[in-house]
Amino acid sequence: MKDVDTTKLSADEWDELNFPRPEANDFDAVVERAISRRGFMGGILAFGSGAAVMGTGLLSGSSAQAMNAANRFPFTPIDIATDFDVHVPEGYRWQVLARWGDPLFSDADGYDVAEGGPVAGSDRVFGENTDGMEVFSFRGHQLIAVNHEYANRDVNLPAAQDGTPANADDVRKLQNLQGVTVMEVREGDAGWEVVKDSPFNRRIHHNTPMTIVGPAAGHDLLKTEADPTGTASLGTMNNCGSGMTPWGTYLTCEENFNGYFGATAEPEVTAQVSDGFSRYGIGADGWGYDYHKWDARFDTAKNPNEPHRAGWVVEIDPTKPDSTPVKHTGLGRFKHENAEVVLAPDGRVVVYMGDDERGEFVYKFVSNGTYTPGGSTEGLLDDGTLFAAKFNDDGTGEWLALTPETTGMANLAEVLIFARKAGSAVGATTMDRPEWIRANPRAVEAYCCLTNNRNRGVKPNAGGDETPVNGPNPRETNNYGQIVRWRPHDDDHAADTFDWDLYVMAGNPNVYDNVYGGSENITQGNLFNSPDGMGFDSTGLVWIQTDGDDSNEGEFEGMGNNQMLVGDPVTGEIARFMTGPNGSEVTGLAWSSDRRTMFVGIQHPGGSWPDGTGLPRSAIITVTREDGGLVG
Ligand code: FEO
Ligand code: CA
Ligand code: CA
């Protein structure tokens, strides 16, 4: 642990460091299954009319040209980049809107090149590591709600040794820089800007009071000394992807919450709690934030139930700056990526969610009640049924209800608090790290980025479930990722069954002439790895953002920096639209209400982007057309 740069570890690398797992699967058998799956892939992947034809070969040059000549993309795709800048197609321009440390209020000191900013006022500035975001149009105001996922400790605490907090102020600063920003933005002569001191501006961070509601609220596992009711917690953390409800609220999703907790002594806990710690990766050392050494709330030796109060989906009303955010236990507790809300034909609320860890599950919530515009929304994200997905190899799938009866667990509260264990109990399909799920507004279908999984076919998941290659996860040691999509039966997102296929398998045809070369819609012009963020525009094109290996070497040669591409769900074509600075992940995507501006997040850039001096700063940029036209 001490001979690696822990400020550079990924989420899964931290988990494996703290909870090493044996390589459990038989490799020969895995290869055998993978080979047989290749035939299966070729057989089932004609999906709907004119869908992408999948396989292991390459498009010929003439096919690729024919694809480009006829496509719906209103731009000339760009080349890869390896520099420390952002690139967009000819005819488009980009500008920085908000950087980590930019004051949201005139009483905040703002950014300091050497120190990154003082602890005082660190909850009054735009936070670090921008991620999922949504735009809300409210009485003529454009409001952006945006996540600040985690802290780059070495950047946020440049004076601290290895980015390790040296005192309570350092911890408080990290806590303040993460969470959520709500801010008003407006378009002026010089482009878009944050409206400083807008009454809508708000920072929500690791110490903001929250209400816990739903079936698990008040359960003993959620009670702490500070909150004996189990209904009031502090803070939302590791806010990754986002969602928006039909009633105009923001959903922020708590992902790698486990990394903030540690223990100053061996926690005295029940076997149930200990099992939960193991499944969710809550260990003695945490991930280097060291909160537990300076803030007892994060010390599981003193507050063993505190981690149960994180890992939820949180609802925020961006139009009411004084409102208390709400943690919805009905949506289950896991490492939430995002929450995609759609309505069933009968008005029930359906929420699709992924659990981003190697070998974890895809979930769906279906409400009991129905949504009517202007009607009460009470219980619509809590009273209902949580399901986990089972993908069959024949291209069908089913949603498995997670209840005390189906799981053998004691009650619904425990099913929800330990949703991962519930998913394992019903035999849900282990997935290659489910990242964003988005629903196509032009068809009754949903897409999920399965970003990568080097443990596929190699190691079990954290619960001990084997992870053999399977239908939607067809490659062992999957370093490239794929996008699976499903169509619910009866055109009803609330249906219990669906058909699925792979929209794309990323790969590198310059290195491999087998399944690792990617599906047929991978061409020389669109090489990428590790799809992650995603969004549909109003025309039904799907925008794909990547968070992968940007070394441009070896298996990843020719892929360049992380990027944003756009895909046509009908033809399967994919074109590269944008590249981010080296070192960064492109994540977070939303449009202005007039669809003439696209807001895109650049997380953890390298170099000293975007300022050219001082520390690198994650930022939201705007992308517009030079002719003022629509961008989606
Ligand atoms: Fe925060 Fe799974 O990405
Ligand atoms: Ca992500
Ligand atoms: Ca990712």
C-alpha cells in the first residue's frame, strides 16, 4: 500500500487494496465460454429495425465511408488528441463556465494558485471534480445542479504531504469541496457566466443536514448517537451521476461512499454489520481521506452505523435554496452511478440505476403510486419495488424483485440497506461495472454503459458471486467496455421482462482481430475505451463520455485522451465530437433550455488545465455552434 501513489488509485483499486479477493474462476473454462459466446454474439445482435450489426470483424474502408456519407451527425468528426486542451469540431466553440474554486458568492475568497483556496469560504465556491449535472428552467432562470464527486487530495491540499489531511481544517476543506452545487447561469455578450450571489446559488456538502425517508428510515441500522431516530443524517458524499424527476427536482447519486470511512480501533459490530462492511468495502484505512482521524462521525469504531446512512439517492429541489435534501431508501443502498427516471404508460415512476463496481448489478425501482402533473409526489421514490436485472444469454431478461420473501432477508429495510446482498440472493447478473443508464426519449429503450472489468472471468465480486463471461459481459478481462441496451416488453418500462442487445463493444482493431477488436461500429475514426457518462439529446442521438486509459499506448494506442462521442441508436454509427485534456475524464452533460448550448464536465484534468498556470482545475465548459444553431 505504501509503495503506490495512493492519490492516483481508482475506486476499484482502493477496494481491492483493502479487500483482496482470490482469483477464483477456472481460466480454461472461462475461455471456453468466451469462445462459444462469440457465436452467440453474432446470432442475436440484430435488434429492432436497422440496428447495429455486431460481430468481431472490422468495417471495411468503403463501409466506413458509406456510413459517414449517410449519417445524421451535423459535424465532421475530430481526431484523437493527446494534449492538455479541449477540442471540438470545426464550426463549434467551447468556453469555461465554472472552475473548482470559483466563488459563487462575493463573500468567498475564491481560488489561490498555490493553496487552491482557504478553508474559510470553501463551502461558498464551485466544488471540485465536477460530475453529473442537470439544467432546470425555472421562472426564466437557468439553474444548473451539478455534482462534485470526490477530492483530488494532492491538488486540494497542495501544502499537505501526499495530500493527506494534517488537521481538522484540512478535512473540513475536503468535505466542503465535495457534494453538490446549485447555481444560476445566464448567457451574456461574452458567453455564459455564473450569476454570483443569485438567491438560487447553494452548496450542499458532506455536512449538510439531510432527511432520510422510505422503508428503511428509522431502522436500527440507521441510528447513531447523534441521530437516535435514524431519519436525519449529515451530508451527501461521492456524488457521481445524476437524474431529474418529472416534477423538477434533482437526483444526486452517492457512489464510492465507503472510501471516507475508517476505524481508529476494531469496531465492535454484529456479524450482519461486519458482512455489510465487507460487501461495501468499508475498511479500517479508508481511501486516504483520513476523515476518521479528525471527525469521529467517520470513525466506524465509534459510529458503526454511519456508513449505512450513505450510499443512497438524494433528492434536491434546486428551486428552493432552503429546502432539506432527502435520502430515498426505497431506491436501495449501493454504489450508485446515476438515476434515470422514466414514466410507465400508467404513470408509475420507474428509476433505472447501476451499481458501479466490478461484478455488481443493474437495478430498477417501480413505484406503487402514479405521477400526475401537479399532484402529490409523496412516496413516489420510496413506496414500490426494487428489482435487480437478470440478463439471459438468449437475448431476453427479467427483473427480479428484491423483497424479504425472494431474498430470505428479515425485512424490507434490510433488503434496501444491503441491496447488494439481496441482488446476490436472487441471482442477478454480475455486470462489468454499470455506469450511467439513460432512456431514449424517442423509443422505449434504455442504455447502460458497462465501463470495463478486468476481473471478468478472473475474480468473484465483493460478495463472492462468480463472474463468468455472460451475455451482456462477453469478454473476460474486459479492459474496453461495452454499452448494453434493453427494450421492456409491451413498451412498458414497468414490465418485468425485456429484450436486450449490445449497442457497441469498444475495442482496438489495431491490436486485436478477435472480440477485443470491438464490434463492427468501431472504426478507425472512433476508437475509445471505457464508456461512462451518457445522455440523449432531443433528437434521439446518444452522447457517450469516456473515463478510461488515456495513455495512447499498447492496448489503448490510437484512442488518445478521454472524449465525448455521439451515437445513432438506429444505425449504430458513432462519431467523435470532443476530446478532453490529457488526464481528465469527460463526465456530466446537459443542455440549455433552448438547446443552443451544451454543458460538459471536465473532471480531474492533467497539466494545469484550463488556466495554464498553477493547479489543474476541473470545470464545466459550454459548447456552442459558431452560427448559433442547435447542439442537440
Ligand atoms: Fe463516479 Fe462510476 O463513476
Ligand atoms: Ca462515472
Ligand atoms: Ca468511470
